[in-house]
Amino acid sequence: SFEVELARTGVIVPVGADETILSAVRAAGADVPSSCEMGFCGTCETKVLSGTVDHRDDLLTPAERATGNTMMVCVSRASCARLILDL
Ligand code: FES
């Protein structure tokens, strides 16, 4: 598991192995739109301010993945202890 920090409020959200970032941050009050929730539509794309993303979507290009500043929170996860998202 890992944590997500919501940059706009400073809230720290633990994300367990059995839940998505999308569901965890929504439960913590963040308003994130979604549609497919399978990593291919881009609706849930969220700006990453800090941390390393484990990209699991089918949408971002290798170059976009390499920049590390955006992610699909419905499927992708962290490969670090804490991600800071622009939420
Ligand atoms: Fe479609 Fe996340 S909701 S990519």
C-alpha cells in the first residue's frame, strides 16, 4: 500500500492493495470525474506533483509516462511511498 496526498487540502489518503486511487480519494472528498474506470478513456487523468507512478493505463504514450506528471487514477498506482496529486 501507499499514500496519496491531496495537494489542495493537505489530506493524506492511504490506498490499500484492494482499492484504486480513484475510489480512495473520492472517499476522502476529492471530486474526480471518471468514465471507463479501466484505464483507456482519459476522463480521470490527474496531474502528479510529486512521486513515482506505476502506470497501468492503456492511454499514455511512453514519453508521457516518462515525464511522470500525469496519471490515470482509476488504474495506475504508486511505486513510491507517497504520491502528491493536484486534487
Ligand atoms: Fe477512464 Fe480512468 S476513468 S481512464
